[in-house]
Amino acid sequence: MRKLMFLCRRRPDITHDEYAEKVLRGHVPLALRHHPTMRHYVVNIVARALTPGASEIDSIGELSFDTLEDYRERLYDSPEGEATIHEDVVGFMGGADSYECTAHVHRKPDGWVVGRTTPGVKLVSGIKRKPDMTHEQFVEHWLGSHVPLALKQGDGLAHYVTNVVDSRLSEAGEDFDGIAEIGFASQDDMRMQLFGDPDRSKVVAEDNDRFIGSMRAWLAVEHPQK
């Protein structure tokens, strides 16, 4: 399974709320109708950036296909469907950075239901490795050392997915090595997990320093579609 992550920006002449409405009420039904090879589809509407330097984006799309060729060569059901999608996208999309990923699901929330907003809050983080590490070394530490540590310390985690970036598909965009999805049942759970226990937070932060060079993070609301 190939997972594609899209960090999307709205057109400058519409508001964030208008963008979200056009995506969820207008674009999603068209995508479900005209993308026959799409296996999974999640739209995360961004509430705000949480880290300095994080670009202003409006949504993060997650689309999964059996193969990358299903996306590149068999995305549309017909030429008419392709034209319909393109006409719709130009009405709200200002740009998007796209990444091909391998997803590793470590914890899936109980409230995840297609067609319903997932309860709680979600963090999406684009991660770059330390300059003295290779991508392979980053992945080995992330999956082999950090994930078990985060799960052990993270009793408040309702949702945890690590997406290893295999390639950047767009010309623009940061060279992320991974994109993490971390969900919490509530804002209070998020605060307690990240800041409630200094000793626990210190253990995770110290391990972050071993392999993370920089991070961009956004708070988002998850909308599963397929």
C-alpha cells in the first residue's frame, strides 16, 4: 500500500473557513466518485501551526493506493471525471506539497469512523533528521527506538501513526524524512501527555534530540472519508 500525504494551501482570495467548506462539502464527494483506485482517504483540517517556522497550510490530505501507478496512471474514472476534479480544485487550492510514504500504524483510535469527525485533537508533524544522520539511520532510530519509547510513555496517546517519507512528489516542499500523526482524546489529554509529567516529557524530549534535526507541527481536526 502506498500512502500519499498532501500539505495543502488555500487560494489567497478565500478564507480558511471557506476553504474547509469547499473541501469537505464540495471536493470530497467528487474525489470519492472519480478516484476509483483510492483505497483510503482522510482530510485533516488544520486549526493552527504549533511550531515556529511551520508554513501556513489549511489541510493535510491522506490518500492511499495499492500502488503508486494507481495514483499516477489510474487516478480518474474517465477523462470527464478528471476534468471535473481539475475544475473543482482550481476553485480553492493555492498549492500543495506532496510526499509518498510507508505508513506504520501503532495505535488507531476507537472513535475512527468513516464519514464522522474523529473525536479529540490531532497533531501532524513533519520531521527532518539530524544533519549527521542518513535517512536510513533516521528511520531505524524512529521505528526501532523512539516508537517503543513513545508508546511506553504515551498512555494518553489515542492515535499514533508514523509515515516514513520515501520520496517527495512535488517540486516544492520541505525535505521531510517522516510525517507523524499523534491523536489525543481531548485537549486536556494532549496537555497532560506533552507537559503533565516532567520526567516523562524529559525522556521523550531527550530521545527526540538523538535523531530529530527540526520539526514542523500542526494541530488539526481529522475527517475520515474512506
